[in-house]
Amino acid sequence: MHYVIEFDIKGFFDNVNHRKLIRQMWTLGIRDKHFLGKILCILKAPIKMPDGKLIYPQKGTPQGGIISPLLANIVLNELDHWVESNWEENPIVHKYAITKNGNKCGYKAMRKTKLKEMYIRD
């Protein structure tokens, strides 16, 4: 059997932790410090606002940037492994539903893990 799990993480691209992303790339075997430095420069590149003011991002990936989907996949790889480790042996067989307090099934379980601190904003 194969399962498909879909997540919509509110504000994901705006909240990617730069240090964690670079650490994940290093762990995946990307050990070229010059290359990682260039990625960090892309992440921290100033954004010119309509009023001309420059903002230097402390988190997030450049939306609409050609590299953003690739960087997102690196960050979400850890989420993928977490989902697999939690549901591979114990699949959920009922349909996804909204609970009384508005949380979706599965989300409540995720909120109790370290993933909340990494990716999920309340």
C-alpha cells in the first residue's frame, strides 16, 4: 500500500530557519563552505520595499526565487522522515477530520513534537 499525506504549512517559506537549513545541507553531505556561503548570501539578500527601504531577512526563503523550492525540499525532508517513522507501521485508516477545537487529525500529534519548534507556527 502507498499513502499520500498532504500538508499546508502556513507561512512556511517566510519562516525557514537559515541556520537549520545550512546545517541540514551539511548533514546531507554538501560540505563545500564556499557554496553554502553563497546559499546563505541568497537567503540574506536585501529586499527593497516599495518605499525604497531595504530589509535584511533573518529567516525565510526568497519567494518566487528559482532556488526556493529546492531549499524547501531540503527543509521538508526531515518532516517527511518524521511522518514516515510515525505512520509507516501504524497507518491512519479513517478520513481526515476536524476536531472540536479546530485542529486537524495528525496536527495535534505533530504539535507535541520538536517539529512544532522547527516549522509549525500556532
